[in-house]
Amino acid sequence: MKYSDVSNEILEDAFTRNVTEVEIDDGYIVNVISYFQYNKRDKEKKWLVKCIPSECDHTMNHQRQDRFSLPVIQTFTQSESRDTALCLEGMDSLRFPDIYYRREVENTSKTYADIVREAIQGILKEGFNVGKPLEAKWLARQLRAVRHFGAHTRPLYSDFHYRDVPDEIGQTCVYLYTKECFWYKLINSAMRNLNTITNAQLKTLGPFAYILDSYLHCIKTTNIARVYRGLDLTNEQLRKYSNKELLYYFTSFTSTTWNRENAEKFDGNTLFIIDLKFDSIRSRPVTARPCGANISSMSDFPTQEEFLIWPATAFELISHIHENNKHIVHFRLSRKKSGAAEF
């Protein structure tokens, strides 16, 4: 079996502390000295554990298939207003972090330390719910170590001054998001289905999503012109990418790479080409409206050159062709505002 990134961290922590055996999720005990594991309900049956250097694992064998290859899009006609678009219990927004802010932060005295505390509680609760309590405890411990940096900083949320997230907190959230474990999958699964999100999920997933989204705005990138994403789509899913009159919203956090070769390493039948810059009015220079950030320097996988698109970004379809046994779907950043005010 292949361990998640967080399980690997738990094992490495145990090895560093000279602990012989350590428990990971799903009921397994790993002996980090003799390199074997067993189920704690059946100690007689043991499996050997192979230790692979992390550099090799990250650059060669660990391409994070799910993170880069799952479908990401909701579609709406150009004429649809935000009032008739996807919303959460009547909230006029495609942006899950905004909904959390309005419901749980606005008109309160909460600091970023308070929001981090809520994020920790959410991680622990959701980890227990999905059977990953030990991964959740490790994630929570990383956030707990930086929580104090937000003790005197309150979120700023307006069209003119966008959310001054303390770097220590923001960078930790980015780093944890790039870890292969249950957490990022749970967040994005919920955000790809906004009409099914519950109030309970708003409280457990919302705090972390809000901090991550806020920090991406703080470090927004405008000097990357094009990014890529490899996917494996069904024929039914592919048929959605044929109407140039639609707006295509990426409602979750969307992992892309600015290196086409990285995107093509995924064994998918589709390649998204996404232009992040567009020609402005007539003869003016090419301009860019921010829609995400280069997170490679904070990522657990820096060689994948990741550009993370923030939620509810709108794109227009340029073309959809089939060549060399692959669907090439070309998007560009829409001039229309995404599912919230621009910042």
C-alpha cells in the first residue's frame, strides 16, 4: 500500500523521535525500525514496508493524479444572472469562502487566530467522520503552531483592501493543501457541488477554505500567461465543452501547472489549455486580471510548478479539438466578473 503524504509525515516524526512503532489511520501499526506493518486487530499477519527517499517519490512517482485530473466545472449561460446561478441556501454567490465570511465572520470581532481555531476544529471533526483521525491530528498540529500569528489581525474584506492574512498562517494553509490526504479532497468535493453543502460543512470546511482563498488573493500572480490541466473525462463530460455561449466556472480550488509537460504526464484523454491574459480594449497592451497564485515555492511538490486558481473563476471556451488521440480544450479568462466582486 502507498501511504498518504500525511501518514508519511507521521512515520518520519516517529523515526526522528526514536519511536519503534506508530499507529496510522485504518488501524495499521508501522514498525519504523524494522520496516513492517500489521493490523492492530491481527498482529500475526505482517507486511514489509519499503522506504523510498522523499525526493524520488515526489518528483518521479507521485504525480497527484486526483488533484490535477478531476472535473472542475459548472456551466452557465452568458445571460444568467448570479441570482439564478448556483447558490447555497439562497446566498447570491458561487464563492464558498465568501459565504463562510458573510455567515461566520462579518460583523464579528473574530481575528485570524479565531478562524484558525475554527479550521482546526473542522479538520479534526471531518477527519473523524471519514476515518482519518490521525491524519487530521497531524494537520491540526501544524495549524496550531502558527495560530498565534493571527491573534491581533482581523480579516479585511472590501473592494479596496483585501484580507491581510499573516504569511505564517497563509503559507501553512497552502502547504497543507498541497499534501496528499483526505483534506483537500473533501474541500474540493464539497465546492464542486455547492448546492449540496450543509451548514455543518460551512462550519467545518469554511474556515480553512476562507484562509486559503484569502491568502491566494494576497499573493496573486499576474505574470503567468497560460496554464494547463490534464484530465480523464467521459464522453458525456466532454460534450459539455462545445458551447462558446456558456461561461465555465471553476467553483473549487483548481490545481494547474504552467509547464505543459507536467500536465501531459497524467494518463488522461483531455488537456485543458487555459489562457490567463486577454487583449484589452482595442490597441492597448495585453492585460491580466488575477485569478490565482503561483504556489510552487510553498508546495510540498515544487517541481510540479503549480498555479492554484481560486474558486468561482469564470472562463470562456475558445475551442475544442481532437488530435493525437487527445481532446484539447482551450479556455481563456472571462472579462466578466467571477462569482464575486473583483479585488
